[in-house]
Amino acid sequence: MTTALADVGAVPAARDGALAATATACAHCGLPAAAATDDGPAFCCTGCAVVYRAIRGAGLDDYYAVRERAEPARTTERGYAELDDDAFARVHTKDRPDGTRTVSLYLEELRCAGCVWLIEATPRCLDGVLDARVDIGRGRCDVVYDATRTPLSTIAQHLDRLGHPVHPYRGAERDVARRKDDRIALFRLGVAGAAFMNLMLMAVALYAGLFATMSTADRQLFRWASMLVAIPAIGYAAMPIFRTAIGALRSKAAHVDLPLAIGIVVGLVWGAANVVRDRGEIYFDSLAMLTFLLLVSRYIVSRSHRRAAAAAELLWSLTPSRATRIAADGTWTEVPMEAIRLGDRLAVRAGEAFPVDGVIVAGSSAIDAALLTGEARPVAIGVDAAVHAGTTNLTAPVELVATAIGESTRVGALVRRVEELSLRKAPIERLVDRVAGKFVLVVLTAAIVTVLAWGGATGVEHAMSLLIVTCPCALALATPLAVTVALGRAGKAGVLIKGADALERLAHPGRMVLDKTGTLTVGKPAVVTWVGPTEVRAWVAAIERGSAHPVARALTELGEPGPIATEVVEVRGRGVRGRVDGHALTIGAPSWLAEELDLTPLADELAAITGRGETPIAIAVDGVATAAVGIADPLRPGATEALARLRALGWRPEILSGDHPAAVAAIAAQCGGLPARGGQSPEDKLAYVTAARAAGPVAMVGDGVNDAAALAASTCGIAVAGAAEVAIEAADVFVRTPSIGAIADTAAGAQATMATIRRNLKVSLAYNLIGGTLTVAGLIHPLIGAVMMPLSSLSVLTSSLRSRAFREVP
Amino acid sequence: MTTMYVIMILALVGAAGMVAAFFWVVRSGQLDDLDTPPRRMLLDEARPRREPRA
């Protein structure tokens, strides 16, 4: 808080010492919090308070020792009664032989070891829960429980109070299919690895034999053994590469697997021929290593793709699986989602999530649209209001008519969009494929020329060596290795990047559209201007202490808790009166105070405050206008420097916000004159980003899903910490550190990664060019060829590991 | 000389055994989730004892 204020250059008055001491840390997440009303711990929000008490109450205090990072907690405090329904049990739970049940749940906010510990301790806290296992990558938790002792709703309530809202897990079937694929990939990986290690040992013996005497029988033994290991093992392990190569041939599309498959097959066949002929080189060790390295890099890449695809399915978990339909005669029936048709009349009770997009036809309530908007405040709805699947009805039952169901709902569209994103191939990968296509032609032509030029057996021998030596292993490894290293390092630094193409798009600078709230600013109102006597500050703080209003929370930061306020009367939407130390204070909007006293002594200050886009508050002591306060959302510390770094990388930052234009202009001015637009609706933002894309790359940085559409429409959407779950899914990049500085670091890292990829491609092509030329000329000793092949892969590996990308991320 | 043949066969049988063990490990599901266990491992000491309940 103090540092944030120090950034705001225009308001020296606010740098008064008293302010610094009053910031209290939230007992749960450590963010600034209002001082507690009693002697208990202080909290920044109700979510943190509920979770903190739940954790203490269950005796899980160790959580605070084992967690990796502190974040504000979110809880819905729902009852989860629907989980106890028989219909739910039939679809989502499985009976076990001993009479207990298992259920898969999707938990929100699963982030770190602390969460895992907290949830897996559930059996200790709840009678009747036998086991809880967390899969953090999928956000999935498998619970074994005894329904006769603990209803599922109680378990869900417990997990919710711990800060992990619960949803039924929908992706179970697809998980099974994927697990099968993953296991097969691991089998191949294991076989290739074992073959590689053993063949290498035999190869060492053979190479040693080149320089010492080795009996023909021994040499034969090692060569035959190598062949017997290599052919089945590589044949099995490299199957996916062969399959893609055949597919590429059939569809006449260029693919990097084609030259790889040619190299591997020719190597195996020619090596076997040499074993049988007992002359020439065998290539089995190099081929096994190549296959192993390829499979490792592909396994890692597919895992990061999986994560993005799994994220899409989690969204489905957030919408209910059944709904209450109202028949023409007014009777209510529970039906599964699949039975709902457009135009059906549905009832949604308080506490339930809306199953479809629709229009309210009866009743009024408040909804929690955090899933879609990231806005934690309830939104009031009435007849004719549009509601969206996945948002939660909070206060009263309502009836609606379905206007969109399943995949055509807003959530459905989002899921589809995220799935498409995760399947898209990065342009650099397509470039590698194109290069590989040309590569095949060049190498095959060169091989034919070699046979013709040398003629006879020597020609064939040289041509075969050429095909094997130029097998573009390094080319195929260049991109996945660099990307994997970058994604891994970024992940450790709290930046989640969804695949190579996101990285690549982030590396092409253009416009960067920032949503002011939450990215540039702290996101909480604070006092940035104070004009008036210092002793009044403590009085104001004392009077405001009892109020939950955001402005009041900001004003309590003015002074130490000390004086006691009496006769405090809050006038809704205007201000507050009270007595402290024998003085009568009136605090509130200038227009309200002006009704009963003379504000002219403060007129200039108030005008200046308003002119800067801050919210003015006037304070009168004993009926005399005494102090003026300006309230605003202050800049994040270091925001100015981060913007300068982004500009240096070639980005052109600008602000696009839903806030009041004057407030946006004020922030823009503090950032050194950014282009800024305020008062933008979500549709405005979407239209703006879409239009801007026509002119070049646009990165969009946002946190709510008033931004989600714009995030998805931009070339590269960046969600920042505290973002709605949906914003995180819609974005290409999720930055966990809530600062514009982290975004600048990420952009720099992406550019460094692309530089590494380009370097890798050059290195691998250079190796093949040199190796190929020497082979065609007949100048290369087979041993040198065998050393060069792994060497090219190793240099690409070294180059990737040495990359500067994401090294300096905090 | 024949020692070499014996050793070679032993080595290959050993390697095949390792591969078989790896297959068993994968099949048993130990490698299905590679994200959670490394974190869980850190918490062994903090893991609460499961107390018998009445």
C-alpha cells in the first residue's frame, strides 16, 4: 500500500508518515486489509475470513507452513444439496464392493502443494471420508466416502470452505481414453530408452574394437546382438513417426516426420544388410538415440497440450448436469440436460447454477456471475434479464425460458474456442514442416546423384550413408526442445503459457491493450490525496472503521486505531457522521456537505481532486469544512518501469477500460501519457480489439471476463492473477504474479525463445549441410558420421538449455 | 570366448527385465499423474496422522 502510494507523484500530501503504519496484512493471504474490529486477525475480504476460520477450525494450521504462495481465497458458501440427489449419484458416483462410494470432483483454485495437503487431509476432518486424492494438473479430486455417514454435500461444503469451490467432474471418460494414449507413449519411450542405452554399450565395444584387435567372432556377436535389439525396439518405438510419415505421403503434405522416417528405415535396413554382409557401418546406436530424444521431446510437448485441452473441459464441469423443467400444467420435473429443448421453461432455485442461457420470465434474484465476468459482486436480475449457463442464482428462485443450450451457450462457445486454440499448430512448427518437405526432395535428389556419380556398390553405400547422416533429428528437436525449456522455466516463475504458438504470438510485438483495473492498478480504492490538518486523520479513520463500504475501507487507512468514535450514523450513498474526541465530524460527498455548510474554503482543493479523476470526499469538523480527500485506485508499484520495458521490446501499450473516462485519463497520465479509452463495455472492447487486429498483432491483458471475449479475439490474450477461471481459460498466457512487470518479463522471454528456435534451426541445417556434403564426396569416415549425428542433436539441446529465455523472470 | 556369449545373453535378459518392470510401473498407473506427487512428497512431514475416531 505504501509503495503503491509512493508511485503516485502528483500527491505529495499523501506521503505523510501516518499512512505507512496503518496497513494491516490479511491473516490469510497477506494482502493489505482493513484493521480488525475486535482483537482477532484482520482480513482483506470475506473469502479469506471464511477460509482462514475453516482451516483453523479443522486444525489444519500447518497449511500456512506448507503452501507455496498466498492468494486471496474464494468461497461460495453454497449448500451443495443437489449433490445428495439420487440422480447425481447415478451419473457421477461409483459404488465400491465394501459399500463405500467414489466420486470425481473438479475443484477450483488448485494451485500448489498447500492445496494438495489441505484437501488430502479431509479424511482426518470429516467422519466417513476414507480417502481424497488430488490430481493437480487436471484440477481433479477423487474422494472415497461412506454415504451413510457423510452426505456428499457435507464434503463439498467442507472443500468449499477451504477455498476450493466444488463441481462434478465431467471429463472422466475422456481421461480414460487419454490415459491409454499416454501410457502407450510411455511404453514406446521406455523401449526406446532401454534400446538406446544397451545399443550404446555395444557400440562402445565395437568402436573400441576399431582401434584394438577384435576377433571376427566377437565383432559378429556384437553386430548381430545390436541388430536383434535395434530392429524390434526401434520398429516399435518409432511407430508413430512412421504412421505420420505415411499419412504425410498420402496427403502429399510436408511434415518433418517424413525425412525422419526415411532416415530411420534406411538406417535399419542398411545396417541390417551390413550386419549380414559383415562389412560397412551399422547405425543402430545413433538411430535409437534419435528415436529416444524425439519421443521424449514429443511426450513433454503433448503433456503441455493436454493441459490446455483439459482446461477446456473443466469449464463444462462448471455448468450443472440437470435442470428443473416446468411443464405446461405447472408441474416441476427434474430432467437431465440432454432433454432440455430451446424455449423450455425452467426453474432455478436459490443456490443453483443456471443450466442454460436464457431470459428470466418470473421472479427476481441476484446472481453470481464470477465464472463469466470475474466480478465477485452479486448482480441483481429481474424479469427480461438475460442469464448465462454456469452463473449461480443466489437469493431467490426464478423461472426462465431457455434461449441457448449446450454448446451454443456462452460457456459452450468459450470451451470450443479454447479447444480450437489448443489444437492449433504454431507457425514456426509449420515452417519446420515446410523446410522438412524441401529437405526430403533435396536429400533424395542428392542420393540419386550420388549413386549415379560414384556408380555401383560404392555409390549405393555413399547414398545410404547420406540418407542416414542427414536424418534431420536436430531439425525435429529444434522447436520442441526450445519451447519445452521455455515453458518449464516460465511455469516455475508463475507464468502459464499454452503451447508453442502462444509463445510465438507473444514474441511478435504490436499493440498491447491493457485493462486498467487489476493490471496497472492495485484494484482497490485508496486515499491518494489528503489536504488538511494531520490530527483529523485519526478521527476520520476511527469513524469509518465500522463501515464495509470500499471508500470507508480506504479512509480507515488514514490513521492508527486509537480514538473511539461514538454516535456514528451512516447516510447511505452520501457519507457518515460521528463524534470523536469531543468533535463532531461529517465525512462524505462534497454535494452532501454543501447542503448544510460552507465548502468554499475547500473549493480549490476539491476541484483539483476532481480534475485528476479522483473521487472527492469532504470532511467538516464541528461544522467547519476542514479537509479534502481524493480517493482513487493507485498504480501498481513498478508499473511505469514495466511499461518502459514493454516499449523497448517493441510493444505499444494502451489502456482500454470500463471505468469512468476521467479516472482512466488520470491513470494514463501517471503512466506517462498512454493512449487511453474509458467507459468501454465488453462489446466495445471486443469490437476495438477485432478492429485493431486488422492492422497488426494485438495482445490483450485483462482479468475479468468482461474481458474474456476480447482476450479470445486478440492475437495473444494474457490473463493476470486474480482473473476469473474463464478468463484464464480464454487467454493464451496466464501470469500469476499480479504485476505489469511480470508481463514485460514474459514478453521478453518469448522473444528470447524465438531467437533460440531460429538459432537451433540454423545449427541443425548447418550440420546436415556439412555432413551431407562430406558424405556425398566420400570424404567422411563412418565413425565420424556416427559421431556427427548425435552431436547435432546435442548442440541443439545445449543451445536450448543455454537460452536466456525466462532466466530473469522474478 | 564363450563367456562373452553368456554375458551378452545375461545382459539382454536383464535389459528385457527392466523393460518389463517399466511396463508394469506404467500399467499400475504410477506415471499417470506427474504433477501432484512431486508436491505431495514435500508434505510428508506435515501430513497429519490419521487418528482413530470413536
